[in-house]
Amino acid sequence: MAWWSSASASSTFNSSFLLRSSLSSYSNKKLSSNHVAHAPPSPSSPYITINSFKKRSTIVTNCTTTNKKNMESSSTVDCVGTGTDVKCLISPTDKEEIEQEQVEQDGQVMELGMLLEWAVLVSPFFFWGTAMVAMKEVLPKAGPFFVAAFRLIPAGLLLITFASSQGRKLPSGFNAWVSIFLFALVDASCFQGFLAQGLQRTSAGLGSVIIDSQPLSVAVLAALLFGESIGLVGAGGLVLGVIGLLLLEAPAFDESNSSLWGSGEWWMLLAAQSMAVGTVMVRWVSKYSDPVMATGWHMVIGGLPLVVISVLNHDPVYSESVKELTSSDILALLYTSIFGSAISYGVYFYSATKGSLTKLSSLTFLTPMFASIFGFLYLGETFSPLQLVGAAVTVVAIYLVNFRGSV
């Protein structure tokens, strides 16, 4: 026995009222709960069939659903009421449309995910390159050593706070603190001090190219200290790197400025060597301390000598010229510290832990590219033809050294 009814309703029909009416009619016939009312399956039925449920009452009716995209169009579906539930069976055509829309939505989500992943990978190099431009703009008003110290200390405190919130252990023991102290002296004090001095005398883009030549020095140090193989491709990259650096340095020595220490390119080369030694020291430091926590402490400790030097050097920020600092200058200082150090290092470590070291090494050339672009846009900096050739040769050399093990 089966009771059938046919009705037409919008997608906002009251299912509970429909069920109460049907169930009331159903109970009047005193049907047993063991009986199941269902539509006999038809081979020519254009709708998806549904299995009947034993020992439960099922009422089938027709109802009309309205397409959300086009309010004037509608499609008929079978609605099955089981107990107090209502299930609507969609025709195969409507089902294919829904599945197609779901596939399109999933594809859009995947594309956004890939874009976000690449944005995360590129962001440290973007921040480092643009921080060079921000530093150069504020150096004359604040002084080189004050800017270097300000870039380190607040960023270090932020990293320490972040590492503590993640449950990372504080450094403990003599070896841990000695390694962090020496790491801070080389990779923080010397690197940022030389960088600030060089930025006073050269462009941000050119300085960034020279600093990011440090993988060349790292390759040599790793071969000498850890026995890592450079390989034929890596050796070719080192030779090209030396040629590129010579081309970058050549225009610095003109008739009006023949002093080595007056060359911004020379200070940048010293900064690159400091960073290279610091990169090699990380392996030693990580034996005794958490790398993220050690990075934060090395920034704080390395920034303290720069504060002392900035006072002894009578940097402009300690004189009346501090009043000349505009809101843009203050924002530039905050940008170099928060984005150019804390966030960039944090994202870099995050990407490294995700197994993206190969991608990260291949993106090294982006730092001088960003520094050159924004240096040109905001500071009007340009390369001489010889420096442009030297920059291109150096970038190719960095690429070859980074991929020496995979070629």
C-alpha cells in the first residue's frame, strides 16, 4: 500500500507542514510502522532513485526548487520525507551543474593557495630589499649607527617574544651564550654597521647586489670548514662572481675619491663577508641553542655596541636634528626593524621548516632587484652601464653557486 500526492512549491516551502499533513493522512489509514511507502522504481525515471528504509515511514512528493542565479527558472525534484526528515533528490542534469560549480570553486581556492604560498616565499626578499631603501632615506637625519641599532634591537625583542610564545627554550649554558655572543658580534654588529656605513656612500640597489653576493663566500667557507664540494658549476660561478664584483667596484674609485674606506662598495663588501661568516656560524650556534631564539638574542646583543658607537659618533638623532624627523622617517625606521628584520627573518625560518630551501636559495636575486626598483622609484638611483653589467654577472654567479649541487 502506498499513498501518493503531488504538489508544487517554491524552494522556501514549509517542509514541516507538508510532513504533518502527509503523516496525518498516513495515520488515518492505520498503516503499520513496518510498512514502507515508496515509489516503485521506473527505468525511465529522469530522477535519481533512493533506497527505501526499513521499518520507517516514507512519503514521496513533488516540489519545485528555484534556481538562485535565475529566479525565473525552476526545476522539479523529488522530495522524500522519512520520519521527521525531508530529503530532495536532484535530477542528474542539476547534479552535474552543482558538481561543475564545486570543481570551479575548488580550482579558485587552489589558485589562491598557490599565490599565497609564493607571496610568503617572496616576502622576506621583498622586505630586505625595500628596507635598504628605507634605511638610506633616513640615514642622514638619524645617523648610520643609530639606524643599524634600531633595526636590530626591537626586531630581536619581537623574535624572542614570538619564540617564547611558541614554547622554544631560552639559551642555557656557557657554550650557548658564547656562541650567541660571537654570532652577534659578526652577523649583527659588524654586518649592520658596515651596511649602514656603505649605504651613506652608495645606492641601495648596488649595495644590495654586493651584499647578496655573500653565497659566493659561503660556498668557499663551507668547502674549507665542512668539506662541502663546490663542483665545476660552483667554481664557474665563483669566478663569475669575482668578475662581477670587480665591475661593481671599479666606478667607485675615481679621481675625486681614491680612498678605499671612502668607497661605499667597499663597506658593502665587508658587510657581505660578515654575513657570510655569520651564515656559516649558524650551524655551530644551533648546536647549543634554538635557532629562532638565538637569532633574536643575537640581534639584541649585537645592537647594544651599535648604540654605544652611535652615541660616541654623535649621530644626528641625539642632537637638535631629531626634531627634523618626520612621520615618514619614523615609519621608515619602524619598517626596517619590524618588516626588514623581525617579520622577514620569521617568515624565512617558517619557509625553511616547510622544506622550501631550494626555492629560497633560488630567490636570492630578488633582494637586489626589489632594492634597485624601489631605489629608482623613490630615490632616483640608477646604475652606470659598467655597474649594470657587473650586477647582471653577479646575479648569474649567485644562481650558479646556489644550484651547483643539482647540475
